[in-house]
Amino acid sequence: MVIAGGGITGLSTALLLQKAGKKCLVAEAASLCFGTTGGTTAHINTLLDNPYSSIEKKFSKEKAGLVATAAARAIELIKYNIDSHKIDCSFELADGYLFAQDDKQEKELETIFKSVQDVGLKASYTDTVPVPLPFTKAIRVEGQAKFHPTRYVLGLAAAFEQAGGVILENCRVTNVEDNEDLEITTTQGIVTATDIVYATHIPPGVNLIHLRCVPYRSYAMAVTLLDEKYPSGLSYDMYDPYHYYRSQQIDGKNYLIVGGYDHKTAHEENTAQRFHDLEIHVREHFNVEAIHTKWSSQFFEPADGLPYIGHLPGNPDHIYVATGYGGNGMTYGTVAAMTLCDLLTNKDNPFVELFNPNRIKPVASFTNFVRHNADVVRQFAGKFFTGKELESLAGLAPGEARIVKYENHKLGIYKDDSGNVHAINPTCSHLKCEVKWNSAETSWDCPCHGARYAPDGSLLTGPADHDLESVKLTDLVNK
């Protein structure tokens, strides 16, 4: 079988299946951990972003408890993998802290605290939190954890290969045909398999799931502190979007990792401002020595608050998916591995019904919707535009980009650091939304379903499965 995606979901699933007797191939479009796993701040939680009180209201008290059980088992599996395969990833158990800063947040915190106790987590009110921020009320929840995510996943990859599994990097899955077996087309050739798992953060192509998952970006930075007061636990305030804090030791050096300032993908014009705001927040509350690095990453919020793990809606029984983790990818990625492994080996699993992607109700017009949107409009095939005129029209400095209208066409124009002008058709190759420029990360981002492209239009992350149309320019010269 084939697992598309080389992050925590893909490698955790592949290792479990290989050990269960399946012959598995992991196909990764770029390099292992290239996507969200490489950008996570790696909070491993049972204290989830979607509160148990909300899960109980939307589903039931019993299912809220089942979610908590799934999260706890995920942490147990991570610990087991680390111990049994001797993975050096600085894993530590840690308490989680959620704190309120005004009366409204206090009332919400009391509701969350009750629901946390109801599902069986060890929680208590506390007079202290690990971070130097003011608060009016706080709870402490035991049994959380943290680690170095890429070192963990690379350890899984090594164990998977030792068990006989195969990993192909720079191997993007571009099409799946359901014949007698699945015929899976990749950028490195055609593979025949009985099953495929899309562990790609969001499945490629067009599916109902894309209408039920909203893409967000979150911002993070790792800093060093002059006073060496690195917090021992995982901490969260209660704003929307919230700030999150933890520390991590890497090769003997301590770092504070802080994140927040989330927004819907491509719905923020000045993405660099989010990093600026985060830095102001960090410097206001911590004794910062230096900003070591900063980055942002993408996550998908599911419509009803729970991930989609199981058979891909509207597809054959042999196509599986795991997506919609919200901000809890390390936990739910591991839950997905356990659930998918049991599905694919015909074992009973209490989480299969809970996370079933087919709980999505069909849309009557969806067949026509797919037919209309799946074909990409190639507006510029065979046409040429003048590079000098476009640059003059856009008024770009090196490293800048924007959408311009030229000869009744919209074009995405980017000027690289060498002064070369590049142009793309800004119509997303997924469902024809218009991409927006992300200045902080020099990428074209789709505001509808979260596809992301490099400045030259090459695909970075799905759900699109091919590049933006490149537009030919004449008389391109360095400026």
C-alpha cells in the first residue's frame, strides 16, 4: 500500500502498518517533514484546542470522553515509539496551563475545567503559571508532553525502513485510478497498490472535505532569554487567537518558543506585521536576548471541531484520509495512525466512528461543482507579455510581488532579488480562487482552501495537485 505524505501522520501510520505485516511505500512530495510537521511548535496535548465542553455540546459526553482517551493513547504510542526505537528527540512529559485574564475568560475557563474533569483528565486550579504574564485564574492539566518533532519523525522513518518499508522523497502523488487495484500516478512513475492513505495534511484534488476544512496560518518564533527563565510547562492564554508558550532544549541549548496571531490563509495582506506583533508581545513579557528564528505554519480547522480520519468521502473503499487536526497535529496525527492501522487490518477501534470523514452530509449539487471546478483554466497558453512593461506597471522592488491587471488579464508578478521579473496566472489550480501574495514567506497563497505556491508558481502544498500556470514574458532582463 501507499502512504502519501512524510510527516508525523504518514510515518506513524506507515510504521504501524509495516509492523502489522503490510508492505508499505511512503511517497513524499518534497522531503520528510517538509510540510506542517516541520513547522509545528510540537505541543502534544490532551488539553485540546477544541474544548471538551464544545465537543460534548456538538456530539455527546460519551464522545468527548472518547476524544480524551484517543489523545491519551496517542501520547502513550509516542512514548512507546521513542523507547522501543531509541529515538533521541528530547521528549518530556509536562503539565499544561490554561489561564484567564478577565472576567469573561474566567467564566469560560470554569466551563472548560469542569469538562476536562468530566472526561477524566487530571486537572486542578493553580496559583502559578510557568510564564511571566498576568492572570486572574488558571488551571493545570497533567499528562501533556513536548519533543523535537522532526527528530522524532526521522526516527520513525529509520525504524520503518529497518522494518522493510520504502520511502521515496520528491515523489508527489498526482492521480489515483480505481482499477482492479489502485493505479497511483506519481512524479516518479506509476505504482500499483491495494490502498492509499492521504497523509498530506489536506487531501489533493477536489473533495467534500475541502468544503469542511478552513486553512489557517499561525506564527511562531524561538528566542533565547538573558535570565535563563525558560518555562517548564505548556502554557496558553484564552484570547482568540490565543498565544502559546513552551521551551525546548536542542543540543544543550535552551529556547523559548512562542506562537500566535493566527489568521485564515491569504486573508491577511501584511503578513510581516504578524511577526512584528508577535515579537512585541514576546519582548514585552520576557527578557529576550535574541530572536533565534521565526516561521509560520498552516493548519486546517474542521467544521465541527473533530478531525476527519478514515475513508475519503465519495471515493472507493481503498482510499483513506487524515485531516482537520486544528492546532493539535502531533496528537491527532498519532491518533490517525492508530485508527487507520486498525481500519486497514480489520481490527476493532473505538475511534473509527467518532472521526469518520463520512459524517459529512453530501451536497446535492456537489457532482456538478466538482465537474465545473476540477479543470484548470489555461488563460495564457501561447501568449506573450512584455516584461519591461509589466515591471513598470507593478513598480516592484526586488523581493516584491503583486497582482496586476494587464491587457484585460490579471497576472501575478514577482521580482526576484536578482531583478528578474516572473509572472503567473493567479488562478489557483485547485478550485479557481485567486491567490494572494504572502510577503513574509514569499509565496502565493490561496484564500479558499489553502493551496500554496512558490514565487514562480510551483506547488508547495495542497490541496492543489499541480503548479500555477507560468506566463511567458518577452525581453526579460536583469535590472
